[in-house]
Amino acid sequence: MLSIVPTPTETTVEAQDLIEDCLASGEDLSAAYPKVSLLLKELIHDERWDELAAILPRLIMPSIDYTTAGSLYRVMSRLGKHRALGKRTVKIAILGSSTTHQLAQFLELHLFAAGVSCEIHEADYGVFRQEIWDPDSELYRFRPDVLVLATSRRDLGGLPSLAEDRGAVESRMRTELAEWTKLWKTAHDRLNCQIIQNNFESPPWRTLGNHEGRHPASASRYVTMMNLALQDEAPPHVTIHDVDHLAASRGRWRWSDERYYYHAKLSCSPENLVDYAHSLASLVLARVGVVKKCLVLDLDNTLWGGVIGDDGLGGIRLGQGDPDGEAFVAFQRYVKQLRERGVLLAVCSKNTDAVAREVFLKHPEMVLRLDDISCFVANWDDKATNIGRIADRLNIGVDSLVFVDDNPAERSIVRRLRPAVAVPELPLDPAGYIAALDQHRYFQALGLTAEDLKRADYYKADAERQAAESSSQDLAGFLASLAMTARIEPISAANLERTVQLINRSNQFNLTTRRYAAAEIQGIVADPTWVTRVVSLSDRFGDHGLISVLIARIDETALVIDTWLMSCRVLKRGVEGFLLNHVVVIARGLGLQAVRGEYLPTAKNGLVRDHYQSLGFSPIDTDDSGRSTWTLSLHEGWSPAPTHIKETPHDDHHHDSR
Amino acid sequence: MTTTTTILAELQDIFRQVFDDDAIELADSTTADDVDGWDSMMHINLIIAIEKRFRVKFAAAEIASLKADGQNVGGLARMVERKLGDPKATRP
């Protein structure tokens, strides 16, 4: 069943038009605000509270200016008792050593926009430590659900002097950190509430110029290290609010306005308080579980340039060589990353289903694939109806959807008919899509889940591997550092499927490119005149699985290699030499005098043209087609190739050593 | 041409928005005591709105002086006028 689409009243439509104009006017609401302000006053005067309550949240955005935000706050206060209680009510204590009054107002404003009511306790200016230490303080009588420590760099116990050495700076940092962790512990022991602690913003000025990062006692280096340490030390009930990032993304000189600190103890420029409060609100919303879960995407001119139904697969703009095409790829990458961190994706497009899907299936530059899309709706119904279907199918609330569409008319209709859906404005230029979406912090989480951290660890392992590659003095050092282990075993029922897959898929590291079906391989395995080996490789970064196959025929005096192939994922690891060493042992065990191999050139296997030569084989013959044959005599002083791979025993039931 | 009178009219507009009160009538002689709710926080709000509207910048000490005893809106208008005539005092 579809959710019921509310019918808007005429007056709401009129007001909505004004709001649409206002939103379309761009980032700065201040120019359009006077007109909106008249409307809001009219609604207040006529006591049309429901309409006011419906319209007001639309106007509250992270990018609005300070004065407009102040006006909206006062309108919200007038709405007061007339507004329905929010989905949730949350008690928030804000402690800071700077003025937090405006911050508290804007926090309340943003929470209101998300449908959450709040009660806020602010400590007196500059006494936040006492509030926490003193068990009889107002803080503990208030009993907040969320405690915000709205600190700034001025709350650091002091910056190192340039005379301090690394050890002194380190111990200063440990002392500082211990004080904060003690504050967190005391507050948490007594309140058992979530704590949101600001990190510290680097100052914009640099007395050491370019070399702040290098000097052990420089201010920016100290602040950076301190922030990392805070993140690492924070227990799950403490969320570090990344104010340093807010400052950096705004521009450090623009972030702070010293005049307002000296005059009014505002920790940042007043204009930045609106966005700062929005960032804080997004963390509070995550705490109370009011979060967005799904990004609903239009297709034409949202994920690619042009209209697939008109322009066709070759006509849409997506990919390198076209500025718009590159911007759409970048936007898709951003969306894909949201998907990877757990945000659901849905498609809501006015298109013929098959035509829309074809782009996902066939366009080489598509970053998003069909299996990234949890719900794919392409038809000619109106989008408000389709969005209801998407919510139903995914079994999530309409209020957990974010709808992204380049078309202002579609955005407008969804805003009117589905007021619970978040619908961000998009600029005309796709190069601005990421910024337009990201600024809303729709998908904020309070912390990282165990899976997130595990994933992060995986990426860390990858980074370590890259670091190992670059730090190795030479290849041998690198290979040794990988701590590779390999299992060598004959082809068996257990590995048949993967082996056949590799035989029929490998093109580059494949000496003969002979394709065999499973039944043929089973025949070879059952025939005592054939020898088969497969290699599975692990290293300290993970398990690569089965990566190499060798099949050889026993001739009268030699072992003749029919097939030798390897996955390109493990090139240049020395797997070839390792496998050859093993094969030589087998050949000797069978009383043979040589190992022979051949190379059959194809369009794709130039990589292994010199394979046998590099392993010490002697050429026998090369014909006009480029086919070459090679032999390795086992009589002469053959010595095993050096290897950094350690062999691990294979499973007992496969121990046919033939 | 911007004169003290037109600046005063613009200031009145700003005051009405910031204080959310369309009944505010400003004169040269209006002081902080004459406007309901003109406390230190509203003063900041006023200064921010004035800086934005006129694209001027007040020094920290000027911000404080504008609400000091003996100061009135006429003084504020003249300070804005002075800044508008001085390119160094206006924002780019």
C-alpha cells in the first residue's frame, strides 16, 4: 500500500512557491529573506501555526547567514507552544569557555528543522571544568542526554614553546590528554550520557611559515597531533566533533574573526556559527536516531549528462574528455562511497525501465552498478508516488529518504507532496553536485561501527602494503617483508571449479592459453601420465586464494609443461620460481632428465614471452608463428631459484605426490 | 549618494529586522536604552547585520564604543558614513 499523499491547501501552495523561489535564489538566503519574512509575519499574525510549522523547517539550512538564522530562530520561538512536539525531545548541556548563546540557539533551530525538540542548559561562561568536577553543579541537576564540550584551541592548556624537544612536547600532550579523558570519565560516570567534544582548530597564522609541520614544537603540528590523539583516546561514549575540519573547509582566516573573540568571546566568526551548529546538530540527531538512510537518485542530468531516451548510450555525457562527463563520474564516485559506508541507494527516474538499466549494464564509464542500487524504479509515474513505493519496498520511512534531482520542477513537486523527504537544491553545474549534497550532513553517524573500523583496518593493511613497497630498498627486501606462504597441491574435486575458471579466464600470464572444460581436467587428473599442481598464496595482508595452475605430461625422459598460468594479481612475487623448484623435485622423483616448456604467442600474453628464459631454460626452437620451445636439463648443476615464499603443507587427503 | 539620513533609514530597516519589531523608529538621538532588548547579544547581532548590509568593518574597540554611555544612533550612522568614504575601512 502506498502512503497517503497529503493534499496541500491553496495558501500553502502560495507560500511554497515563495519558498521555492527563495531556495532557487542560491546559497545566500539574506537577499530573498525580506519577502519570506513578510509571509512568515502574515502567518504569525493570522495564527496559521500549522502552515508556519510546515514552511519554517524548509528555510533552515546550513548555508544561511547569521542574521537570517537569528530571525528564523525568533519565528520558531513565536511558533512556540503551537508547534506539535518533535519526534523526539532531547536534553542538551552545552559547556564552553567561549560564548555559547548563539550556538545554542542555532543548534535548537537545526534540530527543530529535523523535527526534534530540545531543552538546552548552558553553563556560565568559562566554568565548564568546574561544572563537571562539582557533583552539585547545575549540570548534574539538569541530567542531559547529550553533553557538548564546545571547546576551541584556546582551551588547550598551552602550546609548546619552540625550545621544547620532541620528548617535552610528547609529555605535554600526554598531560593535556589525561585531563580531557578525566573530564570525560567524571561526566560519564555521573551522567551516563553521550559526550560530544570539539577538537581544536589550528590557528591560521604560522610563525614558522612553511615549516610548521616539521618543527616538533610548532603550534599546528601540536594541534594536529593532539586532535589525532583525542580521536584515538575517545571511548565509544565520546564523539570528537571535528571543528578543525570546519575551520579548514571554510578557510582558516575566515573561520575565526578575532574582533568578535576580543569583544564578545565568540570562538569563531559569527557567520560560521550557523554551519558549526548544523554540524553539531547532525551529531545530536545521530544520537537520537533521526537519520537518513537512503539516497534516491534521478538519472538523466543527475548521474550523467543528457537524456538517455533521446541521446542514446553513445550520446550521454559521462566520462573523461568532457568536463560535464568528468563531473558526473566524480559525483557517481562520491555516491558509490556513500554506498560503501552503508547508505542505501535507490533510483527514481522517468524513463523506460530497460533503457535506464542499459546504461548501468553497458556504459563503460558508469561507476555505479545495478547491484549498488537497492531499489530501481524507472517508469512514467509521478515521482512523489514512486518515492512512496521506494520507501515501501525498502521498508523504511519516507522521512529517511534524501531525493536528488537536477530538475527544479521534480524537486518542487516532491517537496510539496512528500514534505518528510529531504530534497536538497542542486546547482545547474554538475561540478557543484557533491558540495550541494555534502553540506547537509544527511548521513552523519555518531561513531564508526565495528564493521566500519574493520573496513578501515583493511584499508590500513593496503596502505601498509604500499608503504612497504615504497620503503623496500629493493625487490628482495619487499618480497621478504610480505611474509608470503603458499600451498601447492594437485588439482582435486575441492579446487576444480576455481582451477577451471582460471584456465578459461587467464590471458596475460598464460604460456599456452589452452582452454579446458571441467570434464577434460577430470580426465587429466585421473590419468597417471599427467602431473597437475595448483598454488594458493597468502601474505601478511590477506589470502589471495588459488592463483596459479600448472599441468604437465610425463614424456619418456622429460616432464613437458602443457599449461602454466597465473593470476596477474600476484605478478612479480616470485611464484614462478617457487613453483618451478617444486616441479623440478617432482621430475627428479620420477627419474626424468629434463623439464620442457613451450610458449604460444597470443595477442595478450606478451608478458610471458621470456618466461622460460628468465627461469634458466635453454631454447630448443622458435618457429615463424613465434612459438618457442624450451628445456631445462636436470643433470647439470641446476640450483633452485631463490624464493621468499614459504611452503605450507596441503590437506592430507590430497597427498598424491605424483 | 549616501548621506547620514539615508544611512539612518537603512539602519532603521536593519534594527527592525534584527529586533523583529516593525514599530522601531530611529532618530539621531536614539540610544540603547530607548530600544527594547538592546543587550550585549543583540548588539553583536546588530553589528553583524550592519557590517553585512554596508560592507564595512568595525574595529573591536569600535564595536564596544557603539554601545557605550553617551553614544547614540546618530554616532553610529556617522561612523558608517565615515567608513563608506574610506576604502580601507570597507570590505572587498
